[in-house]
Amino acid sequence: MTAGEGAAVRVVEQLVAAFNRRDRDAVAALLAEDATVAGIPLEPALGKAGAMALLEPFLAADEIDWQVTALAANGRTVFTERVDRFRFAGRGWTAVRAAGVFEIDDKGRIAAWRDYFDLAELERAMA
């Protein structure tokens, strides 16, 4: 792994840790101002404010436990396979399997983030 790949991987690891702490400020700090965040097959969110609005329903969980099961990097692009677990008030744990692609800019922030998942699985988890 090159130094650039290592730095990009650390950004994604920091994002996962921030989600697991439900730390909105840390998540936002890792996003570029003009970031694009897309949960495929849904429409993408543009800009940091739009991205945070898209992510808020997930961060509203009482507990979050994202588990990275596979990770690879190519330059400043990081690929993950994850199981994103959430526990919402009055419910047990739910999970969504996701494959994520993160593009890290030259300032060490997430410029693009695309998660690919099954929409029906997400809807069951977020009900």
C-alpha cells in the first residue's frame, strides 16, 4: 500500500469510527464542502449540508455498529464491504449490507461516497 493509499484508508476508518460514535461533527469534518454522497439506487446528495441531511436518519440511531468486512484501496479511492448495524429506539438491531466507494481529495476529505445496497433491505432496517 502506498502512502497515499494508507492516508485514504485512514480517512475511511475515521469515518466508520465517527459513525460508530454517532459523532455528527466528526462525520461532517471528514466531508469536502462540495462532496457528493449517494446511496445507490437513491438520488445523490450534493455538498456537505446535503450529505449530512442524507446521513441524519442513520445517525439518529441509538447505537451504530458498522463492521468493515473487506477493504481495498487504489490510490485515493477506497472500496469497502460492510455490514452497517443500527439499533433504533424500541427496536432490536437491524443491519444493511453495503459496498462503499470513497474518493478522497488532496486535502484528505471525502469528495465522493457511493454506497451500493439492496433498497428493500434498507427499508426493512430503517422502518
